Amino acid sequence: MSPHLLSVDQLDLDRISTLFSLAQRMEPIARREKVCRVLEGAVLGNLFFEASTRTRVSFHTAFSRLGGSVCDTTGFTFSSMAKGETLTDTARVLAGYCDAIVMRHPDLGSVSEFASAINVPVINGGDGPGEHPSQALLDLYTIQKEFKRVGRPLEGAHILMTGDLKYGRTVHSLIKLLTLYPPLHITLVAPAGLEMPTYLLSLAEDRGHKIELRATLHENFEPIDVVYATRIQKERFTEEMVENFAGVTDEYRVNKAFLDQRCTPDTIVMHPLPRDSRPGANDLSPDLNQDPRLAIFRQTDNGIPVRMAIFADLMDISSDFDKHLAPVSWRVPAQYGVNDTTF
Ligand code: CP
């Protein structure tokens, strides 16, 4: 088995189930009810050559909460790749320093190239428009947890994905994971030129899923269980696209009116974040911030136990980390955000 997590293509239902059982066991640590020192002495190399808040900080937090320490490198400027060092030389050097490495890089396939040179576990934290496997795992973990709350199975669920489905690596990884499950109804709503790649549509259809393509959100849909919105990834546009792109209209905006008119009281709204809150961006609307169906911060919170589970699995500590648990010694707030809503 590969020591790395580079793509969701490496996962099957058994492995996902193992990871999610581990994530559940990690929840008391993630909720700060317990502390754990099982990775004491281990060092994580956190290499981010593209902007990140959630992935970088949550991998850092997950490793730290298991007792390990973390070295961060952010941006090319502060790495010797700025002096022409190759990915594979950098990888071999880092493998001598660190016990696990998380890497984000703007180029498709770059994290796999980096990982090919070393035996220390490497986790793909996003390779350009390619994949983001840990995000897809935490998204699926969130969907299953939210469905459990309302007592509905994943099978037959209607999942609507919208936004930039061409460059959004989170939706590429998520749709691949979802297609491993019994048939789903997946509706895709993207602005012209930003549609889901056809190889992913074929994969989903070949695996028996119902795929529906719609032009805008201003249409009628069958009852939706999950709305998964994404940001327009302008940073990945070609020069020609930047010149010709007029922006997205509110036909792609997930907001309270859309939820009230076209969804149900049990629909959940997800987004990998960040959402673009600048005027005219028409990304996921803040008018849902007080609506408990907005699951985006429950989703980000789930990033910690899921990323702990990935470390536990790749670093082979899954059988005995419970022995290292102790009570926390500080006060933890009952809710992390002042506006957190509950059901
Ligand atoms: N979802 C996600 O990858 O967020 P960041 O870019 O902040 O890491």
C-alpha cells in the first residue's frame, strides 16, 4: 500500500469506513475534551506554495493535537525552490527532517512527483486544479454525519453542486468519492465554460449515478438533500478567460431565497470555503449565516478529526492512540462561534 494520500483514487469503501471510524474516535480530542500525546517527538512538514487557511492550519492543528510538532513553509519566496531546487531534491531533504509532509502546490501532479522520491507519508493538500483528497473526505464525513442527524441514508440522495466545477479540485475529488457509493442523483449547475470535466461525468454515469446538468439555479429541482457551492477560481483562468469573463450572475448564488423556494427544511448547504464575499462575486450568500441548514462551519470543524484520522492511518497509530488520552486542563467554550446555530 502507498505510504501517501495523493488522490481519492487510492480509496475504496473499506478504507473510507476505517478512516471515518478513526475520525469518530478522534472527535473527543478535536472537541478539546481530551488531550493526546501519541505523536510526541514526531515532526510534520507543512509545505504550502499556494494560499490556504483551512487546510494548512487544520493539518497543523490535527498533528499538534496528537502531540506532534510542525514546521511550516509558506510560499516559494521562503523556500529554496526559488533558487531552482527541484521538487524531488526538496522532497528528499524534507524526508530527512520530517515524519510526515502535507503539501499544496499550484501545479497539477506536483505533489505526486514530490512524493515519488520519498517513503515518508505525503498528503496532497491540493495540486492546482487536480485533487484535494482530505477535503473530499471531510466533506463526505460531514454529509454522513448530517444525514445521520435527520435519519436519512446516503443511497438515493440528491446532491447539487454549483459554481466553478471546472477548476474546483474539491468537487473533482468529492464526485469521485461519491461515485463509490450506491446510486445517487447528482445535479451540476455551472456557468458556461466552468462545467465539470467530461471524464468525471462519464465516471459517475458508468457507475450508475443519475447525472443532471442545469444552466442556472433559477429553475425547479427535485428535492435537494445537499447543496455544495464553490468559489469561482479566477486564479486558475487562462489570460483569454480572464479577458472574456464577465463574472457570474446571481443565477448561481446560493442564498436564503433559493433555499426557501427550492429546498427543504433538511437540506444542508456546504462549501469548501473560502467563499468570496466581495461585492459582485455572487458566491454563497451571508444571508444564510443564521440558518442552521448552513453547515459550512460544522464542515470546517470536521476537518480536524478527519485529518487526525489520516495521520493515524498513514503513521500506523490507529490501534493504540486511545491509551494516550488525558483530560484537558483549560476552559473550552460550548460553542466556538457567537453566531453558531443549533437544531
Ligand atoms: N477548503 C480549502 O482548501 O481551504 P483553504 O484554501 O483555506 O485551505
